[in-house]
Amino acid sequence: MDARQMKIEAARAALAYVESGMRLGIGTGSTAEEFVRLLAEKVASGLSIEGVPTSERTAKLCNELGVPLKSLDELPELDLTIDGADELDGALTLVKGGGGALLREKIVAASSARMIVIADESKIVETLGAFPLPIEVNPFGLVSTRILIEKVASRLGLSGALNLRLAGDKTFVTDGGHFIIDASFGRIPDAEALSIELYSIPGVVEHGLFINMATLAIIAGPAGARALRANNT
């Protein structure tokens, strides 16, 4: 089973949790896109859902495939969000934002009664941080914000490059008009402490640590998909 097939298997297993009539948050990224394709097949066969996309990229794919969408203002309370992750640990704490949609992803997840993560087994880590942590920042005062992030990291014993994300030779701009700094900390032993510190910086709009948000993860490996709850509970 190759990497794409594992993503499809995770998406297929998560689809079993989607019921007709649901208000559904729809994630962003390569695994989430496999979920959208499978969801579209179910919709074409009669499944009735209303989806809220977490990015313009996801919205475009849903529209192309006939998945009915609403805005989050139209559906401010959702039953379930299904989304991918760049990393997850045994407590189902996540690093997200590799696709640049972390702000909308977190808003949608927080508006949902449940969040299910879909991923292949390579995304499971003992300690978060190998994947650079996306930090969404306001373009105003970018240099100042970067310095404050460095100071926060130093207080917590973290170090590593803070790279402004690029799209080709231009600065990557999120759907909300912000920039992203990718922080290569290597290890994040205390995600909650880092989250609190980053939120204290005025120029930080959001960060990619999703803490106590996912209720279940569907993890795919060569042997198929399995469900993972926080610390295997």
C-alpha cells in the first residue's frame, strides 16, 4: 500500500462516521482531499450533508465534485469536522498548517462537537516538533513578531530556524491575508506552554498546535486503518 492508498483508506474509514443530515467541517490537505472525493461519491448516491470548508482550496474541490457547502456563519455549530494533520502524538495533540489553512481549520474545529483526524501512520510521533510548527502572523510588524517568537522559544528552551513561508519567490499569503512563519523547533515537549506563550504575542494570529480538539484519529498503515483515541483510551 503506497502513501496515497493509505490516505484513501484513512478517509474511507472516517466516512463511516458521517451520517445523513450532518453539518460537516471539511478539512484541507492531501488526505482531506481524498476524503472529499469519497464524500462526493456518497453525496451523489444520496447522502445528505451540508459542508463548511476550511480553505478556498477545499471549497473549490467540493464545488467541482458537487459537495454542498455553506459558510460557517450560515452553519455556526457543526456536528463533526474531519481533517488531516502534519503530526499527532499519543494525546491526539496535533501540528497542523502545512497547507497554510490553520486559522480556518482551528475555527471550524472549535465550532464542531467532534473532530476526527485522518492520517497515515508516518504522522504519529512520540514528541511533536519534527514537522516545523506553522505560526500565522500579521504582516504588520513582521520583524518584531519574529523577535518575540524567538524570545518565547528561548524561555521555553526551544531553538531552531524561524522561516517565513514562501510560495515560489513570493511570500505565501493565507486565505485570511496573513503570513506564516515555520518554526523548526525539532522537539516541543510542552505544547500547552508554547501555545500560551505564542498567544501572548500580539502579532501572532494563530498557531498550528491543536490541543484537546481531536476526539479520534483514523490512522492508516500497510495493514489497513485503525482508530486511535487519546493515549489509547
